[in-house]
Amino acid sequence: MSLLKEYTFDCIILDLKLPDISGFDLLDTIKAQPGLAHIPVIINTAMELDQEKMAHIMKHTEAMVLKSNKSNDRLIDEVSLFMNKLKQDAPISSRSINNMSTGKASSTMEKVLRDKTILITDDDMRNIFALSSALQAYDLKIVIANNGREAIEKLNAHEEIDLVLMDIMMPEMDGYEAMRAIRGKKNFAKLPLIALTAKAMKNDREKCIEAGANDYISKPVDMDKLLSMLRVWLS
């Protein structure tokens, strides 16, 4: 905090495990300061994050880089990309938000999505973070799971879940197996399932539908396309 008061920074890279203070507490402190709240924060952590911790982070930041055994060059690259994206997207985002507030189509979209609960199942927290951040802008409630087995547990615990976004390639129980298990339960027979996969193979859609998916979208996710799907299946 002393450095933040003494110097001007364009970006903060924050580890959540610090020797003297919790990274969560430091993030809250930074964002509570009027002179610092505008500085973008990128979370760089190896910590496993549950839903509560994810929700805490998402209040204050839009980017997260998971630590790995790869060199820090990757972090530098991702920070550079993120900073460039902020500069390029800022005016566009402002216009988009203004248009959304008055546009008839956007108003209809928001009405359909508002207060619906989405279960996002993915073993990569960066994907969960990105999807959660984007979807919460439409007043969607988010529940997260890190694999297929956990997704089934969350469905059993959260009857309010309206739709599932299911990654395919996951440890313990992959998306195909999870969707088949979900469809095997009578109370989930009509629950909308949208499969997410990094592959773009010709037969991916057929395999997903056979496993129980209602629809399919490939990564990287096109948010406009995903929102259209959500509108269809949540109507």
C-alpha cells in the first residue's frame, strides 16, 4: 500500500497468498480507495478457488492468470494483452452499455436472463472466471463446478439451477459422462444443457447431443452466440 500511495501504476498484479496480509483483504483495501479503485487488477495465483472466493474476486477484477510451471513470460504476455484490450475496448464497451440500456432487443434479452441460475462446469478457473464475469452483467446467478462429478453434486444441492454450461474435457468425470448421468435422473430430464468444447471436430455436435446436450458451442466462446442460446433455452 505504501508504494501505491507513492507511485502511479497502470496495472496491479496481485497474488492471493501474501506473507503479511490476505490478498483478498488487500484487494478490498485497494478498491476502497478513491484514488486507486480505477487501477485494473490482475489476479495471479495457484490457489484453488471455491465459489465464494471467486465471487469475492469478481467484484473487483476482470482478469486472472493461474500460476504454473511455465515461465513468467506467459504472465507478461497476458498482462500486455489485457492492457491492450482495456485500451481498445473502453470506448466500445461504453457505447455498448449505452445501447443496451435503451435497445428493445437488449431489454428483452435482459428480461429473459434476469435472476436465472447458471451452473458453469469447467476445470480451468480462467474459463469460469471469464464466463462468470460476462454473464453476471445480465443479472444471471452463477454456480460453479470444476468437474462432472462436482456438477452433479451442485445440481442435487441447488434445485434453482435453470441451465448448465458443461465443458467436455475434464478430469474425474468428463462432460459426456456427466451429461449422460444428468439425463439419467428424471428430475433433470428437461434441464437445458449446453456443451462447451475446445475442439471443432465435425462430429462434436453429434456426440454432445447423443450424450444429452440440448446445444453445443466451441471455445473460444462467442458471447453473442452464447447469449442467444441462453435466451432460447431459458425462454
